[in-house]
Amino acid sequence: MTQESPSSETRRPDWAALVIAAAIAILAAVIVYSTATAKGGSATRIGPSAFPYAIAGCLFLLSIWTVFEAMRGDFPEREKQEIQPVIWIVGGLAAQMLLLHITGFAIATGLLFAATARAFGKGPLWMTIPIGIVLSFIVWVIFAKGLQLTLPAGPLERLI
Amino acid sequence: MDSFTLLAHGFAVAMQPLNLLYALIGVTLGTAVGVLPGIGPALTVALLLPVTYKLDPAGSLIMFAGIYYGGMYGGSTTSILLNTPGESSSIVTALEGNKMARAGRGGPALATAAIGSFVAGLIATMALALIAPTIVKFALSFGPAEYFALMVLAFMTVSAAFGDSTLRGLTALFLGLALGLIGIDLQTGQARLAFGIPDLLDGVEVTTLAVALFAVGESLSVAAAHRYGEEKIEAIKGSVWMNREDWSRSWKPWLRGTFIGFPIGAMPAGGAEIGTFLSYSVEKQLSKKPEEFGKGAIEGVAGPEAANNASAAGTLVPLLTLGLPTSATAAIMLAGFQQFGLQPGPLLFANNPQIVWGLIASLLVANFMLLVLNLPLVGLWVRLLSIPRHWLYAGILVFATLGTIGANPSTFELGMLLAFGVLGYILRRFGYPIAPVVVGLILGPMAEQQLRRALAISQGDPTVLVHSPIAVILLILAVCAVVVPLIMRARGKGKVLSSLAASED
């Protein structure tokens, strides 16, 4: 967070920052809508809806402020990013989330392990997936058997 | 009873073999995560929360505190040998420390950092023990209005006062506050922002949010930026012992660093980074050999390292006495207390003195352990730095999800982890600070409670918030924390503030 922004007057509006401003405004609107439609009374003046309205109000103001900074190009310069590693990691997490209760902890987490290693440029998958599954299985034994954490079991875990 | 009697009782707790073991595990883990770039004490404590759920509260808290202190020690090793700060509070150490290592004086640099951390940890923990009862006595007179004002002040200093943008700091804070709204309202039982999803009724777990923002967000951001090329680790050349000149140039910076770091940590003023920057510039000005600064001046390692440990101890002052977290790590430690049904604050000192004083005493014990762990065993920690990045981050994500699954093995919780992880990546990408989100999530509902309690007592009269002079002073300070930096940035002094940016931990 040490990048400096060359705040030249001629910079074009920062479209990504404008999208953020819109997202903040939408968040504020969702809070207002959800609070306004909530059932259940609040006889007192400062009931359960006061704080949400206040926060939504502030978020609206911050959204407007963000628009100003985006137009002036006040956001820090961003490094060039590669999208592929992000997809690998997000895919790994999604795979683990969806498979956790089907294949058990070790296989699901092993896939996450291999996908993350792949995101950092380590392959091939036929090697990293087995490594990940074995490691996750060891982790499962330590934490589920040793520390009695509830970690979902699958076919592999039921072997012992 | 005075502090020393209480502290003696605390030592009786801390010296129990099991608690010594917890402290040892804590400092070892803490040093390891401090050394490893990419994971900090906040994340480690968050990961361990679900694991310690079934353990004894005193032991777990002692372990968390050990992690916190250990992280501060370990960060310096990475800074000195790798020139990549292991923690945000070790950025300054890298300036002089890495130069010393390149000049073949890595040993004395590590030694002055470790001994300086020890001296600072010792003095600052004693100061914590001495000052805490006084603040507790003072805080007992606080009503809801004062607490609310105090929390507003903490919000503003954590989010807006430091860092490179008031806007982005405040946005991060309000994001955290908005997330804190989710769930059942504690006073009326009404569900808010749950959208009919039963999983959301309990609210967003602090640990899930912290793990997602720190571990998943950080992994995504490092992977996307391709910042995992070969890094050069400086070998430790020469003896780790300091010579006479090193000692005579180090002891004053240690003491000055301590006295700069402790109050900054103790005031609700954000992370440990600020003290280290101040200490560095003080040493630069006072040094008899200012020409050495930038080329490996030992004062530039000794002072900031002492300051960063002292402010870690300082941060515990508002956390323990007022229940007010001023850094991400402190916020997660607060969640740790709450997990065991303990609420830090003046009442904790009255109701659970054995836990509070046992914790303070074990900090002193942990400090001794860290000196031993870090000086003779430094070579062992250095080896951690040679773990390839792909295995390191794959392992981090396995443990990050393990913690979440262990706390609540539901697909929905993992979905939240993924969503907040992507959020963490976006926040980093656009230069938003992370700590205010976490602090907002945990402190927001508490601030709302205090506000509504204050207004309930006054029967809805809002002027109750400014009835006491203490509350007025705190609120004025909160306004200053936002306005002064804005003016400074407008006048082109923003660079000073962004160099004081409180980033991750």
C-alpha cells in the first residue's frame, strides 16, 4: 500500500473505481431495502433499524466520494495482474466447497492444494493432486482423530 | 492489592506446566509465522480459534498472546535476511537490517533485534501490568455514552488517521460495519440482513472473515501479481554476538524505541508500524554517525524493533482494560476471549483476575522463551524461508479452509470464505486497508449496543452522548483523527501519513 498516485489532472476517469462506487451504492441500497421491509416492530425510537440506516447513509456518501476520486484519478496505480492464477485458486476453493461432503476432507482439500500449487506455477497436476490428497489425509488424521475437530469423512477417511 | 501482588498470583498461573507448554507452542508458532512472509499473527490466531475451542481458556489465550509476541520477533529475521518484511511492522527493520546483512553483519543485526525486542517486551509488559489497574479503575466509571465515544474514536483512528487515503480507510471500516449488521439483533431479536438464510442468522464469523481476507486474499493477490520469483536470502555471516561498540550503540535506541512504541500501541491509534517509523527517524536524528543510515546503521535496527514489540504490548492495554481492539490481531484475540464467554474490560479484571494476570505474567515468560528461541536457534528459522512459494501458499490455503471447516463444516461457510477471499483480493488490488474491515465487524455490534443502551437510559435524548466531559473529549479526538489527516493530505503532506500506513497486522 505504498504506491504513489501521480495525480495528474489529465488522467482519464478510473472505470474500475467507478464500478466500486456503484457496488458501494448498491450495498447501501440493499441495506435500506432489507431494513425497510423487515418485519417486527420497534416501538422505541432507536430500534434495530436505526444503525443500519445510519451505516447505509454513510455508505452512500462514501460512494459519492469514490466517484469524485475516480474521476480525478486519485486511486493508486495498479500493477499488472494475471488472471489465470486467480482462476486456479478460486476454482480450487470452489471444488473443495462442492466436493467436501461428497468425497470427504482429504480428496476435496487435496484438489485445493494442487490447484493452489498450479496457480503458483507448480505442476503437473497428476503429481500434485496425489501429494495434496496424502497431505490432507494426514491433516485429517491429526485434527479429526487427535483434536476431535469435525471434519467431513469420505471413502478414504472411512478406511481407518 | 497492588500490581505486583497480582502479578505474583499471575505467575502462579503462568508457571503451571500445561500453561508453560501453551506459551511455548504459541511463541514457536508465532516466530514461524513471523518469519514466513504472507502469514501474520492475525491470521494464525484466527486459524487456531476453532482448534482451541475445546481447550482451557487461560491456556488458549496464553498461546494467542505468545503468537502475537512471537510474530513480532520473527518478522525481524525475514526483514534482515530477505529484505522482504515478514510483517508490516518490520518494514523499517528491512531498511538498515538488510544492509547490515549484506555487509556481513547479519549476526549482530539479528542479535540487536532480538535483544531489543526482549528489552522492550520486558519493560512494556511491566508497564502494562502497572498501568492496567489504573485504567480499569478509571474505566469502571464509564457509562454506555463514554464507551460509545471510545469506540467511535477507535473506528476513526484505525480507519482514517493513518494510511494513504481517508476515503479508502473509511470505506473499509463501513464495509466491516455493514457485515456486522448481519444476523439477529441482540436487543430485539429481529433478524437483520439475513435474507431468509438460516446460516446468516448467527452473523458473519470474525474468524471466517479474517481468514478469508488475510489468507485467501493474500494468496490470490500474490499469485496474480507474480510476486514469487527467486528471492535472495542473505547467509548469516560472522558471529551472532554483538561487540562492545554494538552494545553501546544499541542500548539507548532500545529504551527510546520502547518509550515511543508503548504509548502508541496503548492509545487507540492503530498498528505497530507507526511507532517503528517514528523510532527510526528519532534514531536517525540523534545518531552520532548519521552518515551510516541507509548503509546499515545498527541504531536503525535496534530502535524500531524495540518500538514494534513495545507497541504490541501497548495494544494489549486497551484490549484488556477496555475491551477495545486497535489492530487486526487484537480484534481476533477479542473474538478468542468471546469464544470462551469472556468479555475483556474492567469487569474481567474483577471477575477473572487469574486469567488476566496469568496472561500478563505469561507474556513475560513468553518473552524469555523468545529470546532463547531467536538467538541460538535463528539458523533453524532461516530455513523456513527456503520453502518454495507454491508449497507455502498451498499449505496456507489448506490450513485456512481447515480452520473454517473445523468451526462449521458447512458448504455455505466455505462459500462465504471464498466470497470474502475474493473481496480481500479486490480490496488489496485497489489499495483498501484490511484491518478496518475486521475491526468494524467485531466492534460495530458492540458500538451499536452501547449507543442504544445510552439512548435507552436517557429515554431517547441524543444529548446524553455529550453529557460527560470524557465522552466529549473522545468524540472531539475522533473528529480530529479524520479531519487533520485530510488537511495534511490536501497540503501535500500525505507522504508522511502513507509511510505510516497501518496495513495488514
